[in-house]
Amino acid sequence: MPAPTALQQPIAAPEAALVSAPGTEDELLLDMQDTNLAEPSAAAPPAISEDTEMAVDEEGRPRFAPGKDVDPIRRAETRKIPIPPNRMSALKGNWTKIYPPLVDHCKLQVRMNIKEKRVELRSSKFTQSNESLQMGADFVSAFAMGFDIDDAIALLRLDSLYIQSFDIKDVRQTLGTDALGRAIGRIAGKDGKTKFAIENATKTRVVLAGSRVHILGAFENIGMARESIVSLVLGAQPGKVYNNLRIMAGRMKERF
């Protein structure tokens, strides 16, 4: 028995035993099962909706779904066509006739750079064909070479037209200054008669720009016109060239 004056410590109360109420574990298990049943996507992997089997027809060839029309992403491309100094005044005077076909037909952006003496073309989001930019560049180049606007516009509307250029000095390299002038005169003829005869017989357009010759037309017609011009440069008689042109024109009429 302890002394009455001894320090007495408080007696700790016995810990209450945690007794679970009957049926609590079952309720917890049931709750877990209920949550699993309510959210099956949380436990199960997502189902694959696409059919992995390939569709095959009666002959054993695979069937594919039709393709979707997707607009391709086009980058803005530019073309810069230099204009000779002798054609700048003609370009300024006919500018109101040059840019409408480029803007309306080809859907291009056009600018005339007077300082740099060139015409700049750029494609836009409204450009429908990838070939429109090249067609517009050919049209402006044809005008810069000396062709009329009505003849150059044909490049925008017809795909079978081309331009071929060559130098008279390449045909006959021994031509002097006087001989070069005579060769140009033989091609043109009196009042342009020979040049018009070549154009009408071969259905082409010919431009004489110094020692350069530019021919606009179909591929076969360009070959016939160039053959006639080369014959004149080499010294053939104009009458013989006219006879050959008549024969060519008759063959073309029979063909078409």
C-alpha cells in the first residue's frame, strides 16, 4: 500500500476496442462492386470500334472506303517576268487589258513594278489550278516578246499552244551586219507579205525582234514555220518557199 503522501499518477483508462458493427464490411464490399458495375470503362480497356477485318468482294479483291475530298495546302508561289525597255510603254498603255484575264481567269495577284521593269505574279488561296501561275507567266512573256494581246490570251485558253524562239545567227553563223539585215528582210518580205504568208499557211504568229525570231502556235505548226524561215535565211527563193507553204496548207486542210 503506497504512502498517503506519495505522488499518485492517474490510471489510464483501457482503450476501447474497435468493434465494427455487423454488416459493415459487407456494405463496403457491396459499394466497391456497385462502383465497378456503374463504371465499366474504368476497369475494362476501351473497345476498338474499327473493323480490323478487310472487306473482300466476290473475286477476292479488297474493298476500300471511298477517298475524301481534301483541299491541298497550296503555298504562295511567285513569278517575276522581266519586261524589255522597248515594251514598257506598250505595257503601260495596255495594262487595263492585261491584268483582267490574269485576275479573273487564273485567279492570280498581279503587280507591275515600274522601278524594276518587271511584272510580278503570285498565287493566292483562290487559285484553283497549280498550272495557272505558269500559264500567266507565259502570257506576260508572250506580250513582252512582242505578240499582240489577242494572240497572247490564247495561251491562257488553249493548252496546245507553245512559244519557240531562235536566233538567226544560229542558223547561219557567217552572217555579217549587212547579211543579217538582208536575212531579216527576206523573212519579212515587202510590206510583211512573206511573214503573213507563213503565218496564214502554218496557222502561227511570228515576231521578228532584232536577230531573234519568236513563233507562237501548235507544236507541228511551229516546226513548219521554222522550216520555212530557215530556208529563207539560207538563201532559198521566196517563190519556192511559197509553193512549199501552199503544199503544207493543202495537207493541213485534208487532215482536218
